[in-house]
Amino acid sequence: MKIAISILISLAGLAFQIQSVDAQGSLTPPAAPGPAMLTLSQVEPRTPVDAIHTPGNGTVEFAITNSGSYFLTTNLFGVSGKGGVGIYTNDVTLDLNGYSLLGASVGSAGVTVFSGTTNIIVRNGLISGWTGLGVNCLAYNGILQNLSITGNGGSGVLLQNLCQVKNCTSSGNQDNGIQINANGCLISGNLCNQNNQGNIIDDAGIWVGAANTRIENNHLTGNTSYGIYIDVDLGLTNNMIVGNSVQGDGANDYFYSTAQIVGPIMTNNATGIITNSNPWANFQF
Amino acid sequence: MKILPGHKLSAPRLRPGVRRQTERDAAFERRMLSKMRSHVRCHLISESGVAATALQELREFGRFIAALLLLGFAIPALRAQGNLAPPGPPGATMLTLSQVQPRIPVDAVHTPGNSATEFLITAPGSYYLTTNIIGVSSESGIEIEANDVTLDLNGFSMTGPPTANFGILVFSGYTNTVIRNGIINGWNSINEDIFSEGNDITIEDISVSGAGTGIACLGVGGVIRGCTASLNGEYGIYLGGPGYLVYGNTCFGDNAIDEANGAAILINGSNNRIENNFVTGSGPAGYGIAINTGITNSVIVRNSVQGNWPNDFLFNSQQLTGPLITNTVSGMITNSNPWANFAF
């Protein structure tokens, strides 16, 4: 009986083995071919920034002159005497796509959004080493977000009317980290380090020459002259400054007049423990 | 057992563990062997030896078969050149274009419109723009008549002439709509860039401008987050239903026609939360953030409004609102309430 069982088990094993060596697999097609109807321009409908799609002019290397959604496909390097990307029209989104606009110490400004434009978004990349401004945003309703703007010969960012700078880094620029020249801007959640490398009097990590801005939750360290500076000589009012932290400028961490709305300034004390519970407080240390 | 001539016969040896025959059988076997040795010179086999030998041979046969099978299993592993049989039929090794971009483009082929709209979405799915959309007179840009639709403007813009209807229209009765990432402007001076009667809508990272109202939501529930509403004629954001979160938006220059009842954000539904919005420069005859009479239980906290003083905020005691902090003589905020709103 044991012998019979042994033989049966062995034969069963042999049968399994035979099944597993079906070499060619199923010859039946899995299904009818499906439609592959997308064109390449549907797969990536945005417009690349390059010499073919956005040819430059005497001022900028690449010029955007039509509304639309644009993106970088590689790092771009500056050329002597020209800006990097110029935006000349309304309703433009420029996605740096994680790439860099590198001025190579010869290009004038990284991105220039020309005056008279509106609804401009620039985001998601690095802008570095331009001889002038990192981003010169003269638009009405310009939004800069998730940018790293470093080592430029002018300010990192210059803003005009009703613009927003959110979640950006502006560091190591010769002039201001973020410079606001017109009213109603929102500056939120940015990092400004080691700006005003040129040690220009009254320049700052965030320099405000306008009214009605909201400057909130920014962190600034090691900026020469001032941390956050409101140009009181211009008679500016109603700038709201809350939740910021500034280090490295001592008594000049903040400079503002009583015509603004400012959270109480908390300084480092003997214990190092924050005792002020005001949620709008600014920090200096 | 085969006995050759001259071979010395002996009693069969039993392997250890095999029980010996009975003594009687053994004695019989010895007698038989003795008889065989003395009288027989031919091939003889003991009767008991036949059984033992047959059993032994059967066992050996079984072991042989088992060994063969084991060897069969072992052979594939011993093949030096590897298995020559293909592992299976050839499989797909590349992505199709529709796998690279699985979403559905908004265009005349995939989302054809009708007499009321340029493009019509009638099935759940994820849709995206592949170009700017320019409005047509008396039509909307995109209408959504389905549940569970995500519409990504993909950074493109939708621009309507003043004679068009809505930029995007979400019909009543539909739920779970997401609209994001683009620019919508100028669809109609008395209509809206985005008008929704659907429920559970999310609108994020959209710039709306130059319409009668930037965003108007009349259904139940939704989120409006990270948007910019600017230069709209009457309202930047209008809530006509309950259950909305309006968070982190920027509104400037709304109520451009400067109506007394206009506002950057107008709430005409209960149980909404309006938080951390930045409002500036709305028409001075109207309001920054306002709640209509009869509306209850809206939470209004951490907003800042400039330019409509003393009407930066309009609300009644039936809401939950953070205290108003206004500019003081010193300019320093002394109110430590974390839910405060700012008016200046």
C-alpha cells in the first residue's frame, strides 16, 4: 500500500512538472488593440521655453508674448546684456519645472514680468546668478511661489501692484531679498537669508516702500542693515507685520512706524522660554 | 533470488528492522535448504524466500521510481545553460500615450459642447486643459454635468467676452467637483467666472477676475482655497449655501462697480468658515467681508481687510467671529486673541 501511495505521489509530481514546462504560453491575444488617440501635444500641452517656441529679442533671451502655460525643459543660462525670460502679455503661467535660470554673472535679470501685464504666475524652480534682479515683477496680480532666488546682483524679487510672494527663498542677493514698491502685496511663508550683500544703507531682507501689505510668517536671518524695513519717509500706512522671525540685525531687525499694524516683538530673554502668548507676535534674536 | 550452479545457498538475510519469520518457518526453511543442498543442483527457490524477495524487489522498485522522479525535479536546476523555455508570452514593455497622460483633454473631440457651452463634461473622470479657452458669445466655457470630476486648468487661462455666460458652470445635483490651477477672467459682467450649484466642490489655486462675480457657490459644502479674486464687478467670492471653507484667498479690487451691497467676500449661507483671507482695495461703498441678515453660525477668523473702513467687516451676533483689531496709536497689536480679524 505504501508503495502504491509513493508511486501515486511521484506521478502527481511529475504531472505538475510537465505542466510547468509549457514553453510558449498562451497563444491567444489578451484583447483587441485599444485606441491610442492622444497626440504628443495632448500628452504635454504646455509650451516649452526655448529658442523655437519662445524666441528672444534684444532685451531677453526668451520672450513670452502669448497667453498660456509655459514650462522649462532644461536649465537655461544667461547671455551677456540680456534678461532670461521676459513675459510681455497677460494670463501666463511659467513653471520652471524644477530647473534653474542661471545668469552666469552676465545676464541682466532672471525673469522680467513687464509693466501692464496681469494674472501672471511664476513657480517651481531656481533663479540664480543674474547681474540684476532675480525676478522683476511689474505685473498687476503677479504670483511668485516655490522659487529659490539666490546670488543675484540686485534684489532677489521686486514687486509692483497687488502681487504675492509665497513659500519662496530669497538669499545672498546684493540688494534686498524682497522689495515691494507698490500697495496691497502679500508676502507669506518665505525665507530671506544673507541679503543686502552690497551693504546698501537701509536695504533689508524685506523692504517695503508701499502700503496695505501683509507680511506674515517669514523667517529672516543675517540680512545686512535691516530685517524687515518699512520706509517711513514715504508716509506709508497700514502694513500688517505678524508672525515673522528676524535674526542678525539687532536693533534693526524691524523698522517701522506707528502707522502700521505690528505684532509685539518678542526678544530672547534670560530663560529662553517664550512667555508672551500673543499669536501675532514677531520674533527677534 | 536466482541460484547459480555451485552457488552456496544460505538463508535469506533480513534487513534490520524487518521482522523475522516465525521459528517454525525458520526451521522449515533450514530443512528445505539442507534438502536442496544435498539433492538439488538446479535453480530452486525457497518458498518463504520468494515472498521476502518479492517484497524486497518491490521496495527497491518503489525506491527506484522515487529516485527517478527526484532526479527529474533536480534536472532543471542542473541544466547549465538555464531554462530554455520562455517564461511566458511577451508582455508590454512600453507605456502607451494614454498611460503617460491618462487624463482626458478638454477639447471638441473628448468633451464636445452644445448650444449652451463650448465644452461639456458628462462623465466622471480627471480632465485637463491643453490650451487656453476663448469664450463664445452666449455660451459658457465648460459645463459639468457629472459627479466626481476633477478639472485641472493646467496653468492655462479661460477668457470670456462680456457677452458670454459662465466660465465654468457646475450644474445642480452633481457632487464632488474639483477645479484647480489656472486663470479665468472676464466671462460676463453680470455672471460669474465660476458658478456652481453642485455639492462638495473644491476650487483651489485659481485666479478669477473681471467678471460680475469671481466665484459663486450655491450648493452645499465645498472648499475655496488659495485663490485670487480681483477686479470683479460686484463680488470676489459669493457663498449662497452652507458648509464652505474659504481659506487663504486673496481678494483685491473687487466690487469694482462700487455698489453699496457689494463685497470682496459675501456670505449668504450658514455654517461656513472664513479664515486667513487677505482682502484689500474693494469698492469703498461696499464691504470687505460681509454676512447677510438671517445667516447664522459662520466662523470668521484671522482675516485682514483694508480699504473699506468702517465697513471692512459686516456681521451680526449670530456668527462666531474673532475680535477686530484695528490700527492703534502705537501700531502695536496688543490683543492676543489668536482668532482676531484685522481691519485697517
